[in-house]
Amino acid sequence: MPYTLPSVTDVLAGLTNRFGSLETSLNRGQTRVVVPEPLSFDVLAWLKNQGFDLLIDVTCVDYLEYKAAKHRYGLVYLLASTATNQRLTVRVFVDDPDPTVKSVVSLWEAANWLEREVWDLFGIRFTSHPDLRRLVMPDEFTAHPLRKDYPLQGRGERHNFPVITRDHS
């Protein structure tokens, strides 16, 4: 009898059996699950073993201005199964003063730059990351410009960074 990969419904049932009740939702045909930060690495490792072998993206949302939000930051992991084309969104919430989550680079190498981008622009620290340093902003930059409390015009730091000019003659 050939092995068949589990459906998303089966995977969600397996998550509940293994990790307890998790908040799930369906939006426009996409399944989402909210995972508490302390369980995030274990849940993502389990999902990879269940066939979600492709990490499509890691991004972040700052909920600072949303009155109904219970947490400041929402990490979003977009996963897919290359065997079944199933997709799953995993959300993990973290808060100030030290928004931190365990790195998943050991699960998906693609997380390396994705986590660095989230660190650089939102300030979410990924513990156990092999090389957590700025990816977009200069090393001297001390803020995280995609946070909602960062001023739209910056804090006057632009004049402190060298401008590279090219001679087009």
C-alpha cells in the first residue's frame, strides 16, 4: 500500500494531539495556525517532518496601532509541501521589551536571510541564528525602520552615513 501524505486537516489534528489546542482559522482557502512562542520551534520542526518541506517566507507585522491586538509583533511563517502543494501559515506573537523567537535556520537554510531581514527591519531577535546581523540597513544603524513607532522621516541619521557617488563621465 503506497504512503499518502496527510491532508492539512490531518496535520492540524496531529498538531492538537501533540501540542494541545492551538488557534486555527481558514482565510481565502489558506489555513492559519497560531503557535505560542515557546512551542514555535518544536511545532515548525514537526510540520517539516509532516511534509511541509519548503519555507516560502518569514515576515513580521507590527500591531502597535491596532487596539484589538493582544501582542506587539506577529511573525508569519509561510510553509508549503512540495509533494502536495498544500500551504500553511504559522503565526507566532512576541512582545517588547525583548521580542525573541528561536531561529529555524537549522530546519530550513532559507530562513537565514529571511530572519536577518526581520531582525534588521523589525528588531525581532532570533536565538541560535548562525549570523544575525544587518541585511538591509548599514551596520551603524541603531533602529529598526519598519516598526510603527519609527518616524516616517527618520531620526536624522541619514547625514551620518556615507553616500557613494559614481562618476558617470
